[in-house]
Amino acid sequence: MHSLMKHLLGSEQHSHGGEPHTHAEAAPQTTGLVLNWGRRYDWVVQFMALGQAGRLRRNTVDFAQIVAGERVLDVGCGTGDLTLRAAVRAGSTGQVCGIDPGPEMIETARRKAARAQANIEFRVGVIERLPYPDASFDVVLSSLMMHHLPADLKPIGLAEIRRVLRSPDAVSGKPSGRLIIVDMKSLLEQQGIVPLVKAAGFTRTELRGLWFNQLGLVRAA
């Protein structure tokens, strides 16, 4: 999938942190891949998903079981389409944030949120340094971005996700926050995502196949 994206968008479709940018916000330093495609990203995702990108995002928030009033973080939010769906589920009493290292992606996401009159905080940032306090969120979403992280960055990013997710509450009996990862199933298996998720401190983890087993979904708590 990624190789075809590169072919479709040419040599300017991505950059690594630290390279010059003409945008108001600069891409942060990171060893992960930074996609900075802006609106072109939506076209490519729709093409690669055979017109089913909306269905994929709907399935993702369904699996996340987001309810009104929850606090949700979309890591690697891109242009914000999944984040917007999460905001609808969380409702006016919820809090939804999206973070991505691509300034053009965040600019596009902010414009979409403004048009939809959605109260979403979009930030330029990276998974290995999430700019949020401990236990800030009930749900963290990660869609089609884990394969952009090098092997040494994945455990760091997953540990950060575990840090910002709610811990179990012994008094109320409320369970811990939950993580939803969607990516190519073969890559999730090759890269050992489930063991890495468990090593980050998640005790309940499952991997299931989607779309004739081409995509994989990890749900962890």
C-alpha cells in the first residue's frame, strides 16, 4: 500500500522531522515517517480503500465502542476524518483530540473540523512524545499509521499511549482505557504488534481480521 502511495504522489509526498517547511508549524523531529500530503491524502486513501474509506472509519469507531462523554485521542490522525467520526460518538460532553506530525495534515483537519463545527483539538506532534498528562483519555485510536514507525519507535509510542490512557479505578470498578489499532494485518503480524502492545502494559489484547483478512484490528485494554 505505502509503495503505491509513493508512486501516486511522487517524490514530495513525505518528509522526515527536521526538514524545512513553509507552513506556520514545522514538522517535529522524529525517526518515523511523516506524511505531509494535506488534501491529497484523502484521495489516495479513498483510492486504496476501493471507495470504502468511510466504512473502514465507521467500523473503527464501532469497535472502539466510543460513548458520549468519553475522552478520545486519535494518534496519527492525518486529515481528521476518523477523528471527526469519534467526535460525533463522544458528543458535546466528550473531549476529542487528534495528533499528527504532518503540518499540512493538521491544517486540513482543522479546516474540516471548523466546517463541521466540531470541537476537536488538533495538534502537530509525535507518538513518542504525546503532549498530554497521564490518564488523559478513555480511548486511543491508531489507523493505518503503525507501519510508519521503525521497530525501535513502536514500543516507545505504545508506552506513551498506555501512559495517557486511563488506568483501572479500583473504587468505581471502571476498567482501564482502551486502544484500537487498524493496519494491514500482515504487517501487524510481521512486526509483532500484539506482543509489543502487551509489553506496553495492556493485559487484554485481541487481533481480528477485517476486509477478507487484508486489514487487522487490535483491541487492547
